[in-house]
Amino acid sequence: MIKAIFFDIDGTLYSYEKGNRKAMEALADYAHKNFSWESETLFSVLQEVNAAIVSELNSTSAIHNRLIRFQRALYKYGIPVFPHAMNMYLLYWNTLIESSAAFEGVSQALSSLKDSGFKIMAVTNMTAFIQFIKLQDLYLTKYFDYILTSEEVGSEKPDFKMFHKASELSGCNISECVYVGDSIKNDYYGALEAGMKAIWFCGEETGTVEDVLSFSKWSDLPGIIGSLNDH
Ligand SMILES: [Mg+2]
């Protein structure tokens, strides 16, 4: 019997890809105006710095903190960290958040699941502050009981600790929980390996994968979760 449903945020509740593209365009404009960098320079510098940070910090939420990423990039190339690191950080997130909206049907599906009595939590690889702002600006906070981030857990999906902590906080056994997310590796298989059920949000372009329980339209989700409870 499913009692708790956990959701990924980025790429599942809204299009991270679209928001990130807009935010990177805004950053490219900023870097061009302020340091005469071409966009290719900016993208390669950020990529290089990000790879170094990921290898140093491994699987911790600080790898997602763009303030650290931007500061490191500016410092490395002799550009004043103040005020540019903070300006870039705010520009990136404000642009991404302002240009993002929940996918069609998300609000209705969450509302119907909430009305059916499920415990609903967001379980996400990211820093808490940014994820709280995202849910707020997507107008989805009223459906969620909790946002569990990798910052709070100290490790990242697909680590089982993320899924086990979510189950513990929900007060439900791991077998009574289902995870819904767009990453087949981090979300779908991560949750299954941790012992919960999982549903992959595959989006319309990606298509389905054999033997993977999936959906591409949010209006289908309540029915799929209902069918898990019929077995
Ligand atoms: Mg995702």
C-alpha cells in the first residue's frame, strides 16, 4: 500500500533545461558586458571549474552551489570576485526561476494526490535555499509536506541514504513509498535499489523504456499510483 510519494524537482516538475538555457544566456550577456568574454569562453571556463569542484567535493550538495563555481572561475582568471560572483549568482537563479513554470497538469495531479491522503515530499539533489525558492515560485508549496535536499542528508541520489531519510521523515516504511523523477539512473533505479517503488517521468520526447514504469503526461500520474495500490 503506497502512503508516501516523493518527487524530484528539476526536470520533473518544470523544465530545468529551458530555464538553464535562459539563465546561461543572461550570464553570457553579463560576462560579455563586464569582462568582454565571448559566450564560448564563459561556458568552457565554467565547465572546467565545475569539473574541478566535482572531483574535489565528490558527492556533496556544494557541487551545485553556483556561488562557489562563479567565484572560483572569476578568481582563476583574475577578475574581481566582488561584486561579480554574487551578481552572477543572483542573475542566474532569478532568470531561471522567472522563466520557469510547472509542467502542464502538475498542480492538478499533486492536488488530487494530496486529497487522496498521500504524504508528499520533494527529495532532491541541491542546496535547500534554492529548492525552497523554486517550489515557491512554481506555486507548488501547498502540496508539499517537506523538501529533503542532499544538503540536509549529506549525500546525493542515487545514494540510498536520500531515499531512506525520506522514508524515515515521512513515517512510512520504505515499501510504502514511491519515488517519481526524470533521471532513470538517480531517481528510478536509485529508488528501486533503496527498496521503494519508482516511476520514471520520461517526458514526451524521450519515449519509454521496456520494463520501466513511466509516464509522460502528468494527468496520468494519479491513475498509475492508484494502480500500484490495486496490486
Ligand atoms: Mg531531475
